Amino acid sequence: MKNINVQVSDEIYNYLMNYTNIEEIILLGIRKKKVYDVAKLYQNNMVSFGRAAEIAELRQDELALEFSALGIEPPFSFEMAQEEVAV
């Protein structure tokens, strides 16, 4: 395990101090950033949907749900993705 020191605003500091698991917040932020990054690549036809899912380290049905939330049309329906996640 490594340590990292980061300077943040008072607002962010106060927000983070309300949580006992800051690592979870960081991991969620990293996941969201990966989704935004691959969304740009996908929208610019730089990667396929499958490759975007690999880069984001998500299953394709999970990425489809994330893309739908961003208003990006995945190659299959939102309903199909929901059914896949529910299984």
C-alpha cells in the first residue's frame, strides 16, 4: 500500500471527513473518469464499444448503462442492459 498527499479545498476536505472509507470515494471517482474518457473515444469513433468496455474495465452491459446515463446511445438498448445486469 502507498501513501499519497493531496491538497484540497476546505469544502472538499469537510466533505471527505464525513466518510470513513475515503478509498471508496476515490475508486468511484476513478471509475467515473474512466467512463468519461472512453465515452469521448467511443463518440469520436476511436474505439469500438467492446474496446471501450475493456479500457474502462467494465462489462459491456455495465458500460451501456453508464453511457445511457450520459445520453450516449450504446449499440444495444438500455432495457437489454438492465436485463443483463439483473441476471
